[in-house]
Amino acid sequence: MNAYEIEQIEKDVRASFRLPLAFSEWGDIERRAREERARVLGGGIARVFAAAWAKVTTLGRGMRTTAADCTSARLHHS
């Protein structure tokens, strides 16, 4: 036997010793998957709202600056 054949036999032996998951273990996997999905979706929604808030803040800052510039110009011409 060569090294490749021995490696394949070892893989087969390891695979045959694995037992199917119990019902309670499937529940744990499902629960973890739901928690991970909720965490990822929550993070995505938080990033969207953070980006929207940053845009609104920048827009408001620009409006205040423009209003201050217009008021300042009006005061100088009077």
C-alpha cells in the first residue's frame, strides 16, 4: 500500500465512526443558525440606519451653513 491508499482508508474509517446527530443536536444547530441570521440582519439594518442618519446630519449641517451664509450676506448689504 502506498501513502495515498492509507490516507483514504483512514478517512473512510473516521467517516464511518461518526454517528448521526441526535434530535436535540439538530435543535441546537437550528437555534444557533436563527441567532446568527438575526445577528447579521440586525447588524445590516443598524448600518443602513446609521448611514441614513449620517446623510441626514450632513444635509442638516449644509442647510444650516447655507442659511447662515445667506443671513450674513443680507446683514452686510443692509
